[in-house]
Amino acid sequence: MRILLVDDSKAMRMIVRRTLRQAGYDKHDLEEAENGLQALELIRKSPPDLVLSDWNMPQMTGLELLDAVRAEGHKVMFGFVTSETAPEVRDMARERGAAFMITKPFTEDTFRQILDPILT
């Protein structure tokens, strides 16, 4: 399975990558994008199986990326890894087609709980 990590923070991409490994998902192919525009180009070239995106990013937010992905007809599973916790943000993400939201800070157990039904 191919997973695309999208976050403008290199440190956060490294933390998510490490947490995925600790959660037991180290056999999956992980790709990275540092913003929504770069992620959209990667998705257009070769859609991954899962996108894990930050919410707040320059150039194109995670929500704008999700909207663009859906508008182009890509059926890729899409979830957020974000510090956003407001119920209206969660509702907006769900209404636009996000499968889940993982709230920062997170643990490998958080990833397992949400991703096991998806990745196994």
C-alpha cells in the first residue's frame, strides 16, 4: 500500500513516519509532499492508496487539497493529521469526504486504532 504524507513541516512528516513505523505500518511505501500543491501533482501522476494530510499549510490547505482531489474524481482514501479539534472542522472534513481525523499529539496506538480497519 502507498501512503502519501502531506505536511509543510519536515519535522512533523518525520514524526508521522516514525509513528507509522512504531504502529507496525513499516512495510507500506511512504511518500512525502511538503504542501497541498505538491501532493496534488503526485496524486495526479500516481494516486496513492491513502493520503495523510495536515490541515493548515501554505499554498494549498489540506481541505483545499481534499476538495481538488475529489473534484478531479480521485477516490483515494483521505485523512487528516492535525491540531485542529473544533467540531465544526471535523464536520467540514467529513462532509467533504475525509475518512478520519487524527489529532495531534498522537501515539502509535492512535494510528493503530484508526488505521487498522483501513490498512489490514
